[in-house]
Amino acid sequence: MTYNEAIQLFNGDAKQLADALECSHQMVYQYKKNPDKELPKVRSIVLQAKLGTYEPKKIKAKVTCKAEVI
């Protein structure tokens, strides 16, 4: 999620965005400098979780174990 996408969710209100992200207003203004750059992953997840749109991705892993009996 980019700054532009996030700020649109709060009708352009940077204070509300900062409150939702649980960060300072100064941090939000730092994001504003590069509005098309992705927000840090943690900030995106926090915002999506608060909005109820976060869906954790399931990790698929193939695990094999080899053992030798002595």
C-alpha cells in the first residue's frame, strides 16, 4: 500500500492516518515525500488490520527429513 492509497482511505486527513498507523504525524509527512512508494510492510499490515481488510498469507513449505539409524 502506498501513501496515496492510505491517505485516500482517510479523506486526505494525515492526522487520522497517523493515529491509525500508531505513529507520529512527522512520520506520515516523511511518507508524503514519496507518495507512490510502498509504505513499510508493518505499517501496511497495521492499517489493513485496523480496517479489517488484512488477510494473512499462508506459507507453503515442503519439509523433508532424512535420518540414519546406527
